[in-house]
Amino acid sequence: MDLKDGDLVVTLPKVENIRVLSTQLKEGMVGVICQSSPSFDRVRVYAVAIEGQIYYLFEDEIIKLEEEC
């Protein structure tokens, strides 16, 4: 997945399995990529701003809201 700063993303059902965040993050929440971090165990990590909070999510926990035309 090719995400960059400013891209809109939607959380996937997998975020509801994160124990620490299970009460805060739900499937279908919209956020903005604010930083792309290096890979962790070969999976890219992104800083995502959702409802005024920054969450660090793996690329398999989010999906791009829209593809460019």
C-alpha cells in the first residue's frame, strides 16, 4: 500500500483486537496519515490522526479511503 502524509484512511476491523485501544478505536473510523514511520518486522507503521489523537497503526489495520482519479 502506498500511503503518504495527508491521505485519508479508514480503520479496519483488526483495530478492535488491540487491547489497549479497543475502547477508543473501532472499525470504520476515518483518519489522516500524519507520518510514515520505518518498517517494524517488515510491516510499515503509520501515525494516523483520528479525532484529535495520534495512533500508530500497521498498514494492515488501515485502508486508503479513496484512490486517486
